[in-house]
Amino acid sequence: MLLAIPGGALALIAIIALGVLYAIFARGLPSIDWASYYRPPIVSNVISGDQQLMGEFSDERRKVLPYEKIPKKLIQAFIASEDADFFDHGGVSYTGLVRALYQTYIRRHRVQGGSTLSQQTAKAILASAEGVKAAHVRSGWAGARRKVREFILTRRLESNFSKEQILHLYLNEVYLGHHSYGVQAAAENYYRKNVWELTLPEMALIAGLPQAPSSYSPFSNPDRAKTRRSYVLRRMLEEGMITEAQRAAADAAPIVVYPVQDIFRETAPYVTEHVRRDIVARYGNERLLQDGLQVYTTVDLEREHDAIGATLKGILDADKRQGFRGALMHLEQKDWSDFIAKEQKFLQGDGKGDEVVAALVTGVEKEQAKVQLGEIKGTVPLALANWARKPNPELNSENAKITSLKGVLTPGDVVLVRAAEEKGTFALEQEPKLQGALISVDPNSGYVLSMIGGYDFEKSEFNRAFQACRQPGSAFKPLIYSAAIEQRGFTPSTVLQDAPIVTDDETTGRRWKPQNYEEEFKGDVIVRTALIHSMNTPAIRTLQQVGVKAAGAWAHKLGITTKINEDLSMALGSSCVYLWDLTNVYALFNRMGQRPHPIFLRRVLDRDGRILEDHSSFYDP
């Protein structure tokens, strides 16, 4: 026997069921307050002391713009191509949905999606909250659940915000490829300009990207990008947003885009990485990647670039003094044309702008070698390659210059060269095996003005300024003399003997007879002269008067943190030290014994401009 259920009860049950389903699907949706107080993940910037950008850190490269700063034509381009009925529908365009279903399942040729800008905004919000993968799943229960949740969030947006506010959210959230989230990031990444500086063809290209950023990428698919741009321009014409003349001119414009600048690696990578590690240690990686911190460093980029140049020159010159280690490779003549073609392609692509490049040696004479770099032909004169002797540590490089390039280079060799001042002339180079580091500190303010941690950050991120323990050599002598001044009453006029000295090592049974660099002795000299000329035996005699244990303790008191060898070789810098420690000791000398407090960070601000920390110096202007 069936019981009749009143219609009102059925309606109530249906309403309850719908309410339960709504609660299930809406559970965990981003609060509408998220959009009311729109604070998406944005880029954190590291800025130099002279106000230049040194690096950017983010999960999503986004720069939020107010709606008023976004050009009207760019807004129209998005509306024309993505959602012509945007200002008329309530979040879901049923005509657009039917059209998309027809194109996809009847004609099997999808030309336009069915999602409105409001739905795409909801999808972008879900992607930020739940992850891109979860927000784009299409099949099965997960796909259906995503669409329902997207619909609920769309209706909430439409109910609580104006169309302009939704556009503001969309244009700052939408992913546009090329590491770009939002239109400002896209304008910077593709065209290296602000969004309000874009031309009509540039706006049309960006507005055509949301449907498939990879497929319409002007880098990987320039023809498809141009076709898509033409579609956007045609839709703008059909909607009365531009004239035919404007459309034709924009459609004929060439597509000129730029790769994303790797500011981090191109500017001052060792400094920026050191700062990044410090910020992560104290604020956390998530805050650095999402909260738009403004990190102001003490490093002066002009001085940093000068320091990089000086360090590289020192490394290269020292490496050349060791001799020439030979060609990169040798090619048979039948392989020359293939190498030249590949080199030309490289020089026109990734190698464009490289200072040091590979060249093929095509002929060798006594006074010069003929080389070819792709299609460019030139010569390496003997004067720019006379350092290329065979490695021999027993020979002084100044007295071992080569007098002929024959026997050094042979046709078919592939070597590194650098363009010289005279056109068509090149200097012989080689990749150094040596490394180097540099730290420059203003002793008054404590600001680190420049820091280099190695020859090439791409090949080694090991920061030798902080992590490498190396013998300082004669740079350690001032520590010995300062101990004598402090503990033994030495003055700059104290007389020392510069004469041969012989000591026996009781632990090894070996005899040690140190020499001066010039291999001669001056007799009696004063401390000032001994220090200026970096004489070895006076430094050793000074250490004998101080005592090795007392000198080691003194070095640690000054700021050396590594173990000191307690023997007379300490005076000549035989114990390894960190460059950072030694730099702080020299800064202490400059400050007349007052301990320095060197810093890399001058100030850190949050995304709203509030000061999180400020170490600005009294000496700042």
C-alpha cells in the first residue's frame, strides 16, 4: 500500500535536499571576503641601495593594479574576445554555453569557450585557493564538483560586486602565460612596459591568451598567436570598439616580444641569494613568495658591477699566468662547415651578446692565427695570445711569453676568444679553473657595498665570500703586528731584523727557511716598512716575540672564527680563514678598534608599506 505524500512536503524535502547539496558543494569555498579585501599573492622585490631592482621572488608573478589604471581598450579587448555579453548576463551566459556545446560536440571544432569572465574569475580564485590542478580538472565526479563550486562562487561574485569590480579581479588574476598573472605582469613580461603604455596590437595579443596561453604563445607558436590576435581585433571591430582602419593597422603590425628578464642572475646573484636566505630564515619562504615584501639592501649596484669586473679580471689574469691548457676540441676539416653553421645559429640566438665565444682556428702563422666565429672572420694577433705558454709552475709567467703561435694553435682547434678594440681582432681566452671572492664594506655605516662569491653563479652557487675557508697569505700579517702593538708595545718605528731565519719543526723533524718574495734581505727595518713591503722574516720575528698561542687568541678576539695553526707559519697566513671574518677584522682596524656591525639589509617593508625592520645608518643622507 503506497502512502500519498502531499505536494508541500515533497517541495520541502526537495528544498532541504538542495540546501544539503549546496552546503556540501559550497564547503571550503573561498570566502567572499577574499574578494572584498583582495590581497592575492604578489611579487617580493629585492632592491639595491641605489634603488635598482636586483631580484624578484614569487609563486605567481603578479602586480595588482587598480581598475582605473587599466586602459579602456584593453578591457574592451578582453570583453570582445571572451565575453561580449558580460554587462548583460548574471554571471552565466546561456547563449554562450549553448554555442560552446554546439561547437565542441556537434561540429567537433571548438572556437570559443562557454565560460564568462565572471566564471573565469571564479576559476582563477579557486586556482589560487586550491591549486591550479584542482581548479582545472574536467572529467568525472571531480570535474562536476568543480563546475558546481565554480557556479556557486560565480553567483556570489555577481551578487556582491559590480561588473567593474569583477573585471578588476579578473584582470589581476587571469593567467596569461610567460610567468604572467594579471595584465600588468603580462605587459612587463612580454613587452617590458607598463599596461597603460601598450599599443592596440599589443593589447589584442594579451587579450587573446586566456583560453590557451601555451597554444597562443608568441614564442612557441607565433603564427597561432598572430591568428588569435586577428580574431580579437575582428571581434573588437564587430562590437564597434575600434574602426576598420585601426583594425587593419593593428593586424599588420609585427609581433615583437621579449623573453622574461632573469634579473636575479643577470644583476648580482651572489648578493641576492644571500639576502634571500636571510629573509627565508627569519620570515619564512611562503611570506617571501606571496606577501610582496620590499627588501632594500645596502649594496650599490654600480660598485657591485665594478667589483664584478675587477674580480673577473683578477681571476682571468691569474689563470693566464698559469699557462694555456689547450683547445676546447679539435675538428677535422670535413666537420668545419657544420660547426660554423651551428655556431652562427648560436650567436644569433642564446649566444647573442656573449663576450667570450668559441671560435674555429682556420690558419696559424707566427704572428697571428685566423679564426672564424660563425660567419665572422678575424684574427688573433700574437700580442693578444702571448700568455699561452705550456703550464709550468717553475717558470715566471713574465719571463715565459711565447714568441710564435705555431705549435700553440693548429687549424681545426676550437678555442675561446673575446672581441678586441680593433674590428676583426680577437684576444685568446680560456675558462679559468681558479675562483675568487670579494667583499666591500663601508666601515662607518656597516653597509656591505658589494659582494662576489665566485667566478660564475650559473656553474657554482657556492658562496666563497662566506663558505670558503682559504689561506689568506700576507693579508694575515696585520693581525700579527696589531698583536705586537697591543701586547708588546710595538710602534710603527720599532726596529725589526730582515735577515735569514731557520727553524726546526719538532713534530715533523723538518727544517723551515722562509724567504722574502724578492729573495733578498734588507737588514734592519722598521715595522712600517716591513708591513708596507710585506716582508716575511720580520713578521715571523714579530710572532716569536708575541708567542703563537697569544697571537692565535688575539686573532680570535679580533673576529677570526676558524682554527689557527699554532706555529710560526701563522705569520705568513698558513691558517685558513673566511673572507667575511677577515673583512670584519680590517673594518675593525679602520674603526680604531670599535667592532663593526656589517649588514646587507637596510630596510624591509610589507606589501602595505609598513616597516618591518629598519637598519638605516646615521650617515644616510
